Amino acid sequence: MSEMSDMVRKMGLFGIGVISLTQEKIEEFSQEMIKKGEMSKEEGKKFVNDVLKEKEKQMKDIEHKINKRVKETLEKSGVVMKSDISALERKIEKLEKTVHSMAKK
């Protein structure tokens, strides 16, 4: 098990996940571990950075999943998207130009 996983386990985070942590709580835990002699200041800094990176990764992953689910739901519901309307407007403009050029002949 990696040092990061061991520290996260010590914090009891496997159940609640890293996302719910604030930077303040992460730093507080790191300082506590440094005081107890369980990690050096350098390890503490690395730990805080690693946890914050993991938190950001998990948040992006959740955001991606939510966006994907919303898009799928909208597609299933038949709601017209702005991109669909824009594509139709371009087609209409092209057809109007074709009709005008044919009318001139």
C-alpha cells in the first residue's frame, strides 16, 4: 500500500472520499501527523499536495459523469440543443442562398 493510501486510510477517508475534505482539514491532519513524528515537514507538504490533486481529480471525474448523464437525459427527452438549432440555421441559410440563386436564373 502506498504512503498516500496509508495516510488516507489513517484519516478514515476511504468511506467518505477525498472530495468532502477542505484544504484546511487536510493541512490540519498533516500538521498533527508531523507533531506526532509520523511524517516529516516535506512529507506533510507532499501529502497535502497529493490529497488536493486527488480531490481535484475526483471532482473532475464526477463533473464529467454528471455532464455525460445530463447530455444523455436531454438526448432521450428530445429537448432541442442550441447546437442543433445552430446547425439548422446554417442549413436554412444555405437553402435560402440556393433558392435565391435559382430564382435569378
